[in-house]
Amino acid sequence: MRLFGYARVSTSQQSLDLQVKALKNEGVRANRIFTDKISGSHLDREGLQMLRLKVEEGDVILVKKLDRLGRDTADMIQLVKEFDEMGVAIRFLDDGISTEGSMGKMVVTILSAVAQAERQRILERTNEGRLEAKAKGIKFGRKPFVDKEKVRSLRGQGIGATDIARQLNIGRSTVYKILESNQSSRISPVVENAMNS
């Protein structure tokens, strides 16, 4: 069994010293301590990636606190499960939690159930919010394609911006933007004459 350590702070201004010292006091060698100075919401952390590559079955990772492994509960639990599947245990020093042994398996199972319940709650809240927004008339999905040539054609027929907007089911400001871009893309006759001479 080899001991590894992981320490993380959220910003580059914060210090890792206390966490690293605690890991060394538990017997982790300096070259087996991996660190990150980045938000826990990112799973593509350099130190964490290196730790994933170095650990093998039977190893134990020490982390000072649960929230140092990951800020988001679901992501943190996903990491715990990933290491558990590799046969690697994790001990959270300050929290007194370990994924070692039969009690550890129970901890992983409970954490997995918590993560699943959290994902389910997020889905339910998202769906409730979507239904409420639909009831208020908010539309979802991509914005409809605006046929710029159709706008210019209707304008060329003498139809006003308000009527064009109504016919094409777009905003008047969109009509004006299309017409203005058409105007600015044309070269004035004076400039064209100067270029030809």
C-alpha cells in the first residue's frame, strides 16, 4: 500500500501549505502529493489528472477535507466511485471518512445514492422551470433563420419595416439591422469612380 496525497485551493492567491503539511504529517512523501490551484468545479485539473495516472490498486489517497476533492457533490462522488473501481481508497482526514474496507464500501454506496438523488432533484427543478417558462410564453430552441434576401425584397416592394417584421415573424430591429448592413456594404459611386481611375 502506497500513500498519496491531494490538496486543492480555489485560486492562485490561496496557500496549499496547511493541506500539504497535514498530508506530510500523515506519512505521505512529498513526491506523492499532487496539488491544484483551481476551482473544484473543473474535473480536468492537472494535479488530479496526474494523481489518476499514478495510483494503482491497493493505494490510498489522503485528502484533508471532502470539498478539496471537488466542490460539486456529484462530481466529487463520481471521483470517489472512479477511484473505488480502480481499487484505490480515499481517506478524508478532517471529516473522518474513509472508503477502505467493508465500511468504506457502504460509504461509497451511500455517497452514490446521494449523488443520484441530487441529479434527480436537479432534473425535476429544471423540468419545473421549463414548464413554468413555457406557460409564460417563453420559447425554447434555436432562433428561427432570418431570410435576409426576403427582407430586402419586401423592402424593395415598398413594404415598411413594421409590416416586414409582422410577415416574417421577426423583430423590427432585426429588419433595420439587415437593411442597414445592406446599405453599408454598398460602395458609394464617388469611391467606385476613384477606384476605377
